[in-house]
Amino acid sequence: MAEAAGGGGGGALLPEDLVISEILTRLPVKPLLRCRAVCRSWRRRLTSDAKFLLAHHRRQPSLPLLTTLGRDRHEKRIDALDHRTGERHPVGRIAASEDDLHVLASCDGLIILHAYGGLEICNPATRQRAPLKLLHGADYIAALYPHRPSGSHRVLCCFERGEDGHAVYHVHIVGSGELRCVGEPPGPWASGDLAVAVSTMRFVHPPVLADGRIYWPPLMLSGGNGEGKENNMLVFDTMSESFQHLLSPGDGPSLQLFEMNNGALGLYHCRGKSTDLWVLKDHQSWSWSLNSRIKLDVPVFSLLPVLGPEGDVLVLSNRGESGMLGRYLHHISGANGSLLARYEWSGYLRLTKHRLKESLVRHDFFLMQGNAGGMDEKPLFDGLSTVVTLRDDNSESH
């Protein structure tokens, strides 16, 4: 094994533990799985060593998920985009004639999908699936999140109460038969137009998990100071399982939330030719800090952070007269707003606002009776292959 680690050329040999902890943890999932064939020790460690699998997951890139529909419209796909290589890594697909394929939530390498008329939790890296039968009939799925004290993963979802139409939230522990009511959010979020707005925004601006809390995007509220900034963000604390209000640093339709690399909440405020990056410094005192301002030379249809130290962003824009069937994805420098790369799609493209950080960590709920492998009669993962996204060679001139 030492010779394999050192290359067998008579030079200095790398200790096996160093190879595993500093090299193998940085490999993408597919090459790592191939390494299991090296020896029994590696196979055992790379398959079932919980500490190694968690370390490997933490070093994987957090990639934005895209929903695409090809020009022939025969297939709908979900892909993870690696902006560094221009590759789209397949996550799932269904025939376009089937029910819509939607990403509803993501966390720790797991995603919740609406596919084939039902809800499933999936691990694309291991191609495991499990149905979420207790959540069928939910008005919407707010978030998937880890509960660190118990080691479980939980889902926050909303059901509409029949007698008055109020939004009532429940928590489901994945793999259990428990669906526990945690109550209504404070007014005016539980009823009326605002409750409807929260539900309908879930595909375009889903809630964001950051620092153990779930944050809904800012909404314009009636009344208050008339500026739409009166406690205009709804927050759910996953530990106390209680709702709160939060004041955003801006208002308007062009506010986008995301979790930063350090776990804090970030907010992009797009304002014409520039976008401001705000960071929530202190939740209790509503303290926000203006981190940076990026100048943009392209019209913004949708925006996502790259989550790198430079603060780069991905900007989606329509392509001239082609509208929805022709779009550009721009990689913009966070340092000076320059165009680093531009990619062209010939078909429908949507940034889901969810991210995938691949994981081989094992979860018992996939091994429960009826869940092993997962319902192959309705394939989600068959025939998937990585696609290279074509770079626009003229991007530097635009």
C-alpha cells in the first residue's frame, strides 16, 4: 500500500494517512469511488469510515443547481454547474412528458425533489432515494436542514388549515413517522395575500438556511412606515422551533439571499448597473454590514454567488430577441465587475437557487424497507453523463 501511495519509483513515500486525509478527501465523488478498488483498506475506509466521508463532503464544492429543458423538449434535467470547468454534472432527469421535475430543498448533499407526482429525498452521489409520504399534500416545502444535537435531518413544511386557510407549519424528521406541528408564523405571515406570496415564491426565491435559521426573502409589507422595510423578513429558528421577524437592509424585488462560506447569511441587492452584497452580522440586533459593491454591465435576470473568496457571481440574462430559448450565463468578477466567462444555452435554463455539495455520508433512512436503491421503475438517474457547456468565444468583447 505504501508503494501505491508513493508511486513505486523508489522516491520518498507518502504516508497512507496523509494520502487519505489530504488527497483523497479532495477528489470528486466518481474518482474517489474508483479508488476503492486499490486495496481492502481503502475500500473499507472510503465506503464506511464516517469520519473520512464527512471530511470528504466538507471539501467538495458547493455547486448551483440548474433546471434545463433541451431544444427538442424530450427531457427535463437537473444539473450541478461547475463554473471552474464549465461542466454540468447530472443530478436527475425525467421525460418531458412526465410530471414536472423540481428541486424543493437541499442540504448536506441531499435534495428533495418533486418528481412523478410525489416527493422524494435523494442523494445524487449514491443514487439513493426514499419517498416522503407524510409530506404529500403539503402546501409547500420550506427547507431541509440538519438537527445537529440528534444527528437527524428535518423538513420544515407548510399545510393550509382548512377552516380558515391559515398557513400552519410542521416539522418532519426524515425516516420517522413523525410530523409535528410547530404553529403559525406571526401576523401578517400566516394568512391573506402574504401567505399566498410566500407559497408562490418558493420556486423563484426559496427560503435559505444559514447559521441554524431559515430565512424567507424580504417582502413588501403594507402599513408600517410605508417603505416596505418594517420587519419584512420571516425567520424560523431550527433549534427553538420558533418564528421571528427581521429587518432587511433594503427593499424591492431584486433582493436575493444565500448562505455564505462561513455560514452567515448574505443578501444581494441588485440596483440597475450594480449589486450590493450585505452580510448579516448580528441576528438579534438586526445588524447588517455592506460587504462589497459589484458593477454589472449586463442586465440581470437572475443572480447567484459563486461562493469563492473573491465574491464572484453568476448572472443569467436573456439573449436578445430569443427570449426564454436563448440565454447567457455570465461569470462576473467580484473584485472589479469584469466578465470572466460567458456560457450560452440554446434551451430553457433556470437557476434554482439551491446548491449541491456532494456527499457519500450514509443515512439510515435510505436503508429502510422499500427504500434500498429506490424505485428504479421510475428512473431519475439512469443514462446521465457530464455535459460540457460551450463557452462563448466572443465573451471578452462584450
